[in-house]
Amino acid sequence: MAGSEAAWQAATAGIRVVIHEMRPKVGTFAHRTGNLGEMVCSNSFRSDDHEQNAVGLLHWEMRAAGGLIMDMAQRHRLPAGGALAVDRDPFAESVTAALKAHPNISVSYEEITALPDDGHWIIATGPLTSGALAEAIAAETGTEALAFFDAIAPIVYHETVNMDVAWMQSRYDKGETVEEQTAYLNCPMTKAQYEDFIDALLAAEKTEFKEGETAGYFDGCLPIEVMAERGRETLRFGPMKPVGLTNAHDPQNKPYAVVQLRRDNALGTLYNIVGFQTKMKYGAQKTVFAMIPGLETAEFARLGGIHRNTFINSPTLLDDQMRLRSRPHIRFAGQITGVEGYVESAAMGLLAGRMAAAELQGRSLSPVPDTTAMGALVTHITGGADAKTFQPMNVNFGLFPPLDGVKGGRRGRKDRYKAYTDRAKADWQDWLAPQALAAE
């Protein structure tokens, strides 16, 4: 995501760009193709609400900056209530086609195993950075790379879901069209079924870590069994919460818990089990997930899994232009910088691409306002965060500078979030305006 967006922004500014992609010659645990912009963990860019949600605001800012990722996401959008979900394969194919068709972009398929000594580079290798390059980065920084673990959720074939038990409904009936309101499948559980499921989940055989590895997780991608270990009711107040849903087959009885599946492609043939990232072994997954009412005979297009996620300690290593302090001809972008999520990763690619283009063209970019979603993120990773406790972070309003006081007392959350987004939009447009004039 980050590399694709960085290349697009720099090329659109008039810079000749070479994208170095090791896939499909060198594969990863999670990728299936050699397409640029392939999504592997989820098909969702999360909330698209740009007035009340920080990630929705980030969508808005990327669109305002001519972002490729947001453009292609909109073209391949799937019904998902208030979320921006995409048909992942056509999305990646379109991102790849757009980049290859750009006159300033070429793609070279080979693995980069060392840090380059000259030229202008952006390293946007993401969480699955190859071992050789990760070692080269660690050697350069003089410290062992920080790492945590990501888990991915399973995907089932819709035709194998028992619709006599499951039903279609978006939580709180969000969505304006029937298609949007039926973007989710729901599988209900009674209290007894939930308790049995938790017992099986906790007892299931899990993937063990290698000697010397410690299991640190990003909270947004916790395996379900890790959540269950924190308390038997944790899942029922998390991905299995029953609120905002009514069982179409038994509307008088409220489910004790609900497993939701979100449409994963435009055809509606694949559904992703929402929040069910897991480190259970494959055999255990089939046994445990068959306990979910409606999924007793479900067939899986992909089972869940876990992989190592590498990121650098950006606050100590990068300057405010996202350059590696020890080698300023190299910039870093994306999840490897310590932002979490597809949108945040692509956003850092957008900034890195624009910063690199400006430097090569002898232009000076003013600092990105920290009142914007982009600025809040880049400020966080390039010095705003405490380096000693630095961990991957999603965009959130807690990263933004406080709002000015309001006469008459504290404003409510809805008004506060709207004030954050109004301020951000104005400041983002002011930051973009001189760049648009320079391009003309």
C-alpha cells in the first residue's frame, strides 16, 4: 500500500520512479500474487465517516491529495455499512495496472537485500519485510528491530453457510440500500453454545513461537484465543457482541453472542469471519469453527494464520522528512514505520512520495500540520511518540493537538470530533494548495 501510493505521488509530480517488488519470485507467508497493493489481512479500510472518525478523515485527506489507493478503493467498493470495504483482487489488479500504465513508473521484479548506498529510495516493505533486508536495516540502525505478531482471519465460501441458521443484517441496520444492509452474515449463539465454544478455543492446539521469540501483539489484530484468555466474556463484548442485531429466524429471542462474517468480494461468494484472527493450527480451526451455528459444514477458502511483523523505532531513526538520519537518501514509509493499518500505511506512503519529489525538484515543503490526520500520524512516528515504549498505532483523535476551549463548558464527543475534522480539512487544504500551484 505505502510503496504503491509513494510511487504514484512522486510520479504524478514528474519524478521517474522504479518500483522494486520481490513477489512473485520471492513469496511471503500471507501474499498469494505478485500484484501491487495486495490485501492480505482484511478487505476493509474501516470507517469512511470523515466527520466523526479519524480514519474516515484520513480517507478524506488522501482523496483530496489525489491518492491512488483511495481512488481504486472507491472504484471497487463493496457494501459494508459505514465501512469502506473493497473487492480485494480487482482492487490490487487495478492498482497494479494504474502504476504500470503511468509513463513515469517502471516495475522491477527482484528482491532488494541490502540498503542502497546512493540514489533516492523509499523503503515501504511493510510488515513482511524479507529476512535479508530486515537484517540489513537492523545492522544499520545498530539496534535489533522491534517486532510483534499479526494474525489473519479465515474466509469461508458463502454457499457452504447454513442460511437456515445464519441471517443477513448489518449491525443497527446501517446502510442505505438493501445490498449494504445485507453485507454481513450473522451466526447466533446461545449461552451454552458460547461457553462450549470458549472452552474449545482455549483448549485448541496453537502455533508455537520459535525459541527466543516473545509474543507481542498489536491490539487491533489480537488472535481470538488471546482475547479469550483475557476473560471468558471478552469476545462477547468484542467481535462476538450481539448488540444491534435481531435473529431473523427467531426475532423474539436475543442471541447471547453473534459471529459476524463480512462480504469479501463483489460476487458475494466469499465471507471473512470478522475479528477472528487466530493462531490455532489448521486442524483445530476446522474443528472449533464448526461449533459456530451456521458454519457446521462450512468450507474455507483460507484458514487463519499468524506471522511476524517488523517495524523500526521511527522516533529515534527518522527525521521530520521521514528520512533515515544515518542515510538521508533513504526514506521509510508504511507499516514498517510503526503505523498500523492499510489506510495509515498508504497515507505515510503518500507523504513520503511527495517529500521525495519535492526534494528532488528543489522545492521546500512546509511541515505537515499536526492538526491533520496525516500530520498527527507523521508527527507521532517522527518524534511525537516515546521511543522507549514505541508501538504500532492506528490514527485516532488522541494524536491530535487539543481543541481550543469552548465558551459555556465542555463540548460533547460528536461536536468535538466534528471540530477536529473541520480544523483538519481546512489545514490540509492549506498545506496542499502551494503544491498544486507548483505543479501548474
